[in-house]
Amino acid sequence: MNQYKERAAAFSIVVFVLVEFLFLSHGSSANIKTLISDQTALYWMLLELLQATVWGASAVLLVTGVIELWQKFALKPTISTVSRALLIPLMLLFVSHKRQWDLGPYSFLTIRTASIMGYIVAFAAVGGILMAEMALAARSIDVNGPGKPDVDAYFRLRAYTQRFLLIAVVTLVAGTLVSLQTSSFLLAASKENIEAHSLAKVFGTIASIALAFFYAPTHAAFYSFGAAARNALIGESAPAEVGPLLEWSEQRSKLESVLQLQITTWDTFGPGISVLAPVLTGLLLGK
């Protein structure tokens, strides 16, 4: 199985790099010569191809995770997940809209098209997050019910969610970093591209806002499920006597740590704060 995954990853990376190369050159040797004739354009092309390796590796991790999730869990669509899922195609249309940059000798390029595969991987990862939230919704908890909460499913779905979030974050942070060189490339192509100075900041800000919009409800859903599981396992009401109260408080604190409910710990706080990675990258490194 591991050999199969390694071969699939290698194949995916090669495919993504080749397709990206075709997007950049349109299969024309003249276009390739134009790109490699200038150092700034050459660096930009190499970074785009390097970014394609990230997309290829991420795509394999994403597809295998989604298949496992689909096979192991039933999904329960909710108004929140369905409405956000319907917005994904609209977001793809928005980011793929052609911007009228003055590309001078590089007029054969479409800057947005060069990154379209990265957008697809990132938003597919967001779709995976929504699938995990749907699977969690299929496992409602009755605190006063006779059965115990399915904590194992909670942990596994949380792991899937964090994997998909990491893929989206890495893909968009890589895009933010490449946008720094894209800015230099656009300014080298034409001094009329004044707005290119803020490209990294704009890209990072929009990426973080989009991630926060899609992920925040999922984060809240997992927190609510974990809190309900805690109350079902240990009880919501505190004992009135000192001894039992201290024991209950200690057990409750340990259980919250295991269920990743303590907001001050990285296991709980980290995944949520990671959505800020693209905007922080753009603000810290952007000109």
C-alpha cells in the first residue's frame, strides 16, 4: 500500500508539473525562450513549477483522505455545509477571472491560469473539510441518552479535518510566497503594473478571509461536539461537596485536554489560527 501511495504521489507530481509547464509555455519553444531570456521571468517560471510539485503531492494526500472518509463515514448535509459548498464554484470563478496586466513580451501568459491548479487543490481541500463536518453531523450526541458518544469517530474526523486544512493552508501560503516573485515579474514586464506592488498582501488577505469563512463553522462544530461528549462522559453539573468537586474538576480538565477543548492549548488553538498564515506571510514579506 505504501509503495502504491509513493508511486501515486510521484505520478501526480509529474503530471502537475507537466500541465503547469504547458500552461506557462502553451507548448511553444518560442515562449519558453522568451521566459528564460530574462532572469526575473525565469525565476518566476521555476517557482511556479516548484509550486506545482506542492500541488501534486497535496492532491494525493487529499484524494486518499477523501476516499477514506467517504468509505468509513456516513455524511449528513446541513444548511451550513451545503451553503458553503455551493460557494466553492463561485470562489473558483472569482479567482480565475482574468486580470488585465500589461505583460509586454509575455502577452501569451495568463497569470491567473498559471495558478488555477493550486486554487482547485485548495478549494478541494476546503470541500474535504466540509465533508468531515457532514460526517460529524451524522453523529449527534444526546447528553441525557443511554449510549456513550462515539469519541473514536470524533478523533478520526478531527484528524481528517486538520489534514485537509493543512493542505489548504500550505497551498495558499505557497501561492502567497510565489506572488512575491510574480510581483517582481509583472513590474519587470511593464512599469504600468503599479498594483503589482501589493499583490502578495492582497493575495494573502483574500486567502485567509476565504479560509476563515469556510473553516470557522467547522471548528465551532467540532468544539460543540467535543463539549457535548465531555458532558455525556463526565456530567455537566459539578458536585456540591469539596472532595468530589475536586475530583470532578481534575477529571474534567484532563478530559478537555484529551478532547482538545482547552482554548489555551495549541491542539485546539493551532488549527484555527493557521488560517492566518497566508495573510501573515503576505504582510511580513510583501513590499
